[in-house]
Amino acid sequence: MIPAYIHDEAVIHPLASVGLPGDHREMDSDGAPPIEIGAGTVVREFCVIKRALAGAPSARGTTIGKDCLLMTAVHVYEGCCIGDCVEINVRATLCGYVDVMDGARIGAGAIIHPGVTIGEGALVGLGAAVIEDVPPESVVVGNPARTLRRGNATPDQLEAWEHLCRRKPIPESDIAFDMMEQS
């Protein structure tokens, strides 16, 4: 079986590893569903994307939607489903059977534990250890991750958090500080 279906418009760096079997030696990856990577998705160097295990109780293929960005050294373990327009920053890890919904952003060095769902448009701060589901449009940070903002964030507020997560200069509006005071 082919371990991966990669769309012609996807860009996979030559130093990325796509289609390796999972880490559980007692289970076999032969016959497991293949990895699927959508159009416009970019997988940078040193990323590792593992395929599902045939003998796993909930064997499902690892899928990455269209127009996603997996930055350097991201690890996506078996059975993860990543929606469209998702950004996963440097050295983030999805530990297996994680669902990341459309438009979510995961900060550098974040660890998402097995079975967790990251809601649509959610933002996971850098270095966060996520052990519970993250509601749509929420902002979570810390170890363990805690919710700073739950749903209905305005585009300006999400942009302010994006600047914080990327360590860019904070906009003059001070929106990010207002959100911290509300929590």
C-alpha cells in the first residue's frame, strides 16, 4: 500500500519524513490507511508525519487539509486529522488521534496530547501542553494549558494574540493586554 497521497500542489521539503509507520512496534502499519495531504499545504524541513497503525482500535488515516503550513520540525503522529488553513509552528507535536479544525493555529513548541480536539479558529499559545479539548475561537496558553479567552473573539483580538505568539511587536491598540485583564 502507498503510505501517502500528496496533492500535486502541496509542497513537501526534501528533509521532511512522510509516511513512516507509528512508533508502536507490536502493531503493524501494513494495511493501515494512507496519509493524505491537501493542495497548497506546505510541510517544512525536519517535519515527521506518521501513518496510522492497522491494528489500532480506531485506525484512521492521518490527514492534512488544504492550505496548511507545518513549520520546521513539527511532529504529527498517527491518526491525526488536520483541517484546512491550519498553521502549526516550529517544533509543535500532535501526539496521535488529535483533531485540529479549520483555521486553528498552534504555537511553537506546543504539545497536544492524544485524543484532543482543537476547535475551529482556536489559538494555542507557544509551549502550551494541551490535555483537554479547546473550544472554537478560544485562546489557550500554559502548561497545562488554560483558557484565556473562550469563543467569539474579534478579528482584532485574534490578531493581537497572533502577534504575541509570534513575538512580533504588539499593536498600538493594546488589545492583548485588555484580554489578559478580563481573564
